Amino acid sequence: MTHADLRAVLADKLTVAAEIEHGVLCQYLYAALSLKKNPEEGVTWVQLERMRGWEAAILKIARQEMEHLGIVCNLLSALGGAPHFGRPPMPLPPSFYGVGARFTLEPFSVAALRRFVRLEHPADGPVLATLAPDGVVLLQGRASIAELYLEIRKLVESTDDAFWLGPSSAQIVTQMLNPAPGQRTVYDVSLPAVTDQKSALAAIDQVLIEGEGTDGHRQGSHFAVFHHILEEFAAELEREPGFEPARPIVANPTLDDRGHVGQTELTAPATRALARVFDRSYGVMLVMLARYYVHTDETPAELTTLQTTAFFPSMTLLIRPIAEMLTLLPASSDPGAGNAGPPFTPPRATLFLPDKRSAWRVIAEQLDQIAADCAALVPTDYPAALRPRVQMLLENTARMAANFRAAMLVGGGA
């Protein structure tokens, strides 16, 4: 295979891998944030403590999936391609990526955990036959995500060092990350540089080890953690068959009244208003990440502003709290329809904004609009327990928009 053919095949497979990492990240977050938070929701204190452990474990996996997305973007950049943050809307059938399971936003459940185990399953593991009863479709072809990375690894083995021609300055590595306020560690992630065949293989092995583990050591891998949570959940159901750890949220929520099969339109007005803020926040976060990973002539201060705005406060003060609020709100006027959830609607527009000054203005406009949307929320439209959080959104978004404009020297404002 010529360098040109090999580069094209690798770029295609790595782009698929980027979409998969992005997709599983959203699915894991959706399940984790669906878990109940207090005993008034019908769980005991003992169960609640166990559920908190499950949520923490899944959120840690979600952070590592974001790390894996970053590693794939570094691999794409190193071979001369571009990082990829786009993905199609869910749900997606198992055949779409060929990794043995549906891609769907669903609350925490036995079926969801079985699907996660399937996605993270070792390529040659023995447990696959036990996963079919809960609607996981078994396919001929790849048994799990790990097999895709093994295909990528085999291709990388046929490269030489000259093949990796992308400049290392275009990559995002751990040393460039700044801890979130109040944290000493850097988001519990490790982003290695990819500069040659050896470092490319090491990066792929990192993804495989963290996801499926190794033949002799699975402990701590995503596969092992999900398998352990599934066993604990099954044991709790044995003790109490009526145990329901997740809020009754809908699958694959959307604001689109022409939604795809399997999606649930959110029609309650106050819920739609908050979900719109969520989707706009998610979209502008992806735009910031795309510019962050395809940086060109940014100053160190500008890169820091992009990173801190995208990671903190966007993820911690917008994405997560709004997602949790949505799980407490009705999806529609029908009380039996269930609660809402975060739509995670992927933007259709091009994510990468090539001109730096234009990018800052577009991002600033989006942040201003988020602040305006939050200012338009009517606190009394929401349950009393959520009203202080609605007010906090207004304050946080206005401050975030102003801080970004000041740091990037963008004049004007909403």
C-alpha cells in the first residue's frame, strides 16, 4: 500500500474512531446523569451511596473517552489530517459503525450497562455470548470498539517515521493543559504527543489498555468497571426487585419536530427553553474544542482561554448542571411521558473556524446568545428547587461571555 493509500485508509478509520469516542462519551454521560440524587426519589441511603459510586465511576470513564477523542485527534493531526469533532445524531443501529451495539441516549439500566460492556469488550473476550438477551444485536465483523483500534494498530505497524509528517505543534498534549480552578491534577487525563511510529503505537495501546485492559490485567479498564457495576446492579435487583436507580427520562430527546425514528421530541415549553440552552452550549463548546485542536497562530494566553472556557466553565457550569436539571423536568404535557434529558444535538455547520479573529467573534456571539437565552428563562416556570439554579445559570453565562470577550479582545456584546 502506498503512503497516499495508507494515509487515506488510516484517516478514514481514525475519523470513525473519533465519532465513536464522541458518541460513547455522550451515552455514558447520559446514563450517569440520569441516576437519582436523593432518597425522596424512592431509593434508600445505602442504595444512594452505591449509586454515587456508579456515577463517579462512569463520569471518570467519560473523561477518559474525551481523552481518547483527543488522542485520536492527535493521531489524525500527526498523519497530516484534521481533528474531527463531528458525529451524526443518535440513535444509530449497530451496523452504522459495526462495533456490535446501538448508539443511543438512554437512562441507566441493565440493558444500557450490557450495551456499554459490549462496546468496551476485549476483542477476544469470552463474555460476548451473555450480552444478547437485552437487545444488543450481535454482528458478524467487529465484536467491539477494540477491534477497530486493532485494525488501526496493524495499519500503523506498516508505517515508517517519515509517514508522520504533521507538526507536533498542532497537537494538544498534557503539558499544555491547565488544571481547573481548585484542582491540582489536569482533569485525570493523559494526552501524549504523536511524532513517529513508536509514539503512534503507544497512543493506540493507551486507548486499548484503558478501554478493554490487557489479557493479564483488566482491573480498572472501562470493560471491567462496567462489568462490575452491572454485577452490583444485578445483586441489588436480587435483594429488591423494584429497585429503580434512574429517573424516568426519555430516550434520545430532541428539539426537532421532524426527529428521527427513536427520538423523543421535547414539547414542554420551559423544558424546551432549557434544552435549547443546553444544545447551544454543547455546540459552542465543540466549536471551541475544534479551534483549540486546530490552533495555528494563537498566543499561549488565547489557547488557555479556549481551553478553560471549553472545559471550565462550559462543561462544569453549563453542560453538566443543565443536563441534571433537564432530567427533573417533564418531556411534554403528558405526565406519563417521562422526564427530559440532555439532547446532545450535534451541530450541522462546520465546526472549525479557520480565521482566528473571526472565530473569536463567532464564539463571543454564541456565548452572548447563551447568556441572553438564560436571561429569558422565567424562574417561576420551573420547580422551586430548580429556581436558584436557573438564576445561577444567568449569572454564570453572563460572566463567561464577558470574560471571553475581554480575554480575546473582542469588542461589543449583547
